[in-house]
Amino acid sequence: MTTVTVSEKYQVVIPKVVRESLQIRPGQKLEVIVYEGRAELVPVGDLREARGFLRGIDTEVPREADRL
């Protein structure tokens, strides 16, 4: 586990090991999510990178007869 310190300006430095693991680059945006008493930093991906990620997905959903 890695520990960081909050500065007087409420800033933290993301450790190099974490930056490399998540491939975080300078200027990249991170979403901050507060969840169950903790803050999670989630890299925000470029919407263009998501294009086509559902290609080939099976869109057939089994339905009950009374729900058709």
C-alpha cells in the first residue's frame, strides 16, 4: 500500500508506481468519486477511444412471454 500526504493547498502527488500502472499522463483528467467514505480517482477516457467497443455484442435478450 502506498501513502501520500495532503499539502497545505490540499494537493496530493500520485506516486509513480500508480501513474505508470494506470498510464496517467500529464494533463489527463481524472474523475473523483466519493464512495463509502473514500475518494476514488478514475481516469477519464476520450470518448473517441470508446467508439466500437460494443461491436459484435449479442443484442438478443430473452424475454418472458408476457413482456413482449
